[in-house]
Amino acid sequence: MTSSRTPSLRPLVVSADDDLLDDLLRLLAAAGAEPELATGGPALRRAHRTAPLVLVGADALGGSTLRSLPRRPGVVVVTTGELPAAEWAAAVELGAERVAVLPGDESWLLARASAAVRSPVERGWLVAVGGSCGGAGASTVATAVALAAAPGVLLVDGDPWGAGLDLLLGAERADGLRWPELAGLRGRVAGDALLAALPEVRGVHVLASSREAPGPVPDEAMAAVVEAARSVGCPVVADLARTAHREGSAALADADLAVLVVPGRLRAATAARLLVDQPGSPWAAAQLVVGRVPGGLERAEVVDVVGRPVLAELPHDRSAVPRGERGEPPQVGPRSPLGTVARRILTEVRSGARQAAAVGAR
């Protein structure tokens, strides 16, 4: 029967070792992949050029054909025992990203093959939200953006001392992992597995800080979580502390849109100016959401003080605080002030992400 799988999604296996081939075919079948087998000739050259992953058996390292092919990413050498020094040198010459030793590396190889043959997905965008001062409402705005983007969005709590974003969603009792269980993450993480392990409320996956064991979020863990979600097409909204140059800087540096929430008060606007003007500040390119305050600064006055454009204004809403105290999520309906601001932010980030994708495709 002819396979319907696109040839470009078929991993290439280069080996004549029957025992190793049996192991690799079993692993690739578990990953949902139909491999292409080749050891030489035009078939090898074509598959080497187009395959999403190339698995080279240790027995094939001595051949001259592989060495004559151009170096490319996505090459893994697979062996069932330790490689002699000469074969290690050959693996390095091929540009192998890793030498996988079976059976110990079976789990890694299965995950790597699954990722390689997964149908391409549009990368999820990233919005970073912060406040110019305490009580600015950044967490509320971030939560509103996530709710407006739902379903299928990740809300990440980047403020370890903020008592947990799950409170704003009414999800403090929801089952799932919080930051203390994930603070050790590094490098490549399976996005689907991560999202499935988190609490989910109203279509929003939330990774919240802990009230029982608060602590700083390592930048490497933040980067791993954000990248895992975005790589499987999940948009991310990160609520970051004002000190995001120390905590959450990876998320802020990679953001498609940075939003700084600034209450319409002189001290708050001045604090925002200090944030965006600090040399090397990751907030330098932020756009502003101005929170209207009775008797406070007007929009144009905030722009004069901060020197950054205003993306949206948030009218004063006296009912927002009582709703939050009752554990009710922010209102993001068509006529709600927060909903209007959230949709303005979403329009901006989606437009920017589409433009970036178009530039990258050229």
C-alpha cells in the first residue's frame, strides 16, 4: 500500500546493521514515522537533502559516501555501545547533533523523531506584560488578554511574589503543576505534555507562582516553558515583574509585543520613563496601556513623560477590584473596558507576528 505521508516528513535511516535497524524501525513506528532506508547512490543524496531527521548507524560511519555529502542539521548517530575514538571523530565530522546510545537514549530518540515528523505548525506569538509600578494592573491586563485569546493559550506568571495568577482566574484549587515543580526545566521540552500538565480554566492554561513556596523563576526555565508552548503553536502571555531584566528576561527579549501598563499618575509615568530609558532596558520598545485615573494625567501627558506610544487606554472601572476579590476572572466581553483593551493588544501582536512570518519566509 502506498503511504500518504509526505516524503519530506520521512526520516532517513542509514545503516546495514539488522539488529540496529530493528530497533530504529520500532522506535520510528512508535513516533508515527515511516522511514526511508538508504545507504548510497542518488536515493541517499536526495533523502539526505530533504529528510527532517537523519539517523546514521555506527556501522555506516566508516563509509566515504556520507563524508562526501554536505553537512546539515538534524543528524543523529545511533549505536548500541560506546563508540571508539575514530568513530567519535567521524560523528563530529558529520556534524551530528548527538550520539544516541540504545537502549538508554530510547526516550530521547523517540521524542526527537516525533518532533521531526510533526506537521509544521504556525509558531505561537508571545506578549509580555508588565507594570510601571506596584498595583498598575498588569496582571489583570495579562489575564484579560489570555482570556480574550482563548481557547488554547498559555498564561505564564513571571512574578514570583505576586501570589499566583491562578487566583485571578479562580483556579487556585485546580489540579496541575505550578512553578516550584517546573523551575528545574532546561532546554527542549515537549510542549503538548507541558500544557497537559498545567491547570486549565476557560480555555487558558496557566503556569502560576506558588503561595506556599514562592521563589524566583530561573531564566532558563522561563525560556524552556515559553519555547515549548510556542513551538506547538500555542500563544503565550507572560505577566512579568518590573525587574524582568533579572527575572523573565528571556520572555521579554523574545516577545512579539511588550506592553507596559502605566496608571495616569505622574509618579507612575515617571517610573515608566525610568524603565524604558535605562541603558539596555528590555522595556525600551514597549507600547503603553494607560490606566485612566480620576483627576490624573491625560493620554498625551503620559506620552510626553514616558516617550513611548500608547497602544490603548483603560478607563477607570470601579467594579474591577470587587470582582477580583470575589475570585471572578476579568470581564472581556465586547462592551467591557478590559475586553476592548485585550482585543486591541491581540490585534497588534497578531499583525506583527504575521509581518514577521512573511519577512522570514522571503
